[in-house]
Amino acid sequence: MIGLLHNNLWHIIRCYKGRVKYESRQANAYFSCQSRYQDHIIRIDQSFYTISKHIINNPLKWLEDELS
């Protein structure tokens, strides 16, 4: 059962990301996905807290980003 759910979830996410990319390119022809990006399924509380902290703190670092 878990394998079946995993394959369905993967398929749903892949389709969603593909549609987002398509629609984004319609609005902005220069749109591209972030390189070296990896999806991660959160399975344990520690991963949730680590990822949440990154999401909250990352925008605070944007002013220091040399590429922005």
C-alpha cells in the first residue's frame, strides 16, 4: 500500500510542477526552475523543524545575497 501511495504522490507532484513551469513560461519566457533543487518528503519531526526554520530564515538572508 505504501509503495502505491508513494508512486501516486510522486506522479501528482510531477504533474503539478510541470504545469506550474508551463504556466510560468507563458507569463515569462525566461522562467526556469531553480538548479540543484530537490524535493524532500518530511517523515520525522526533526526534518519538519529544520525545513521550517530554513523557510522562515532564508528571506532574511536575501539582502546579503551577491546574486540578487
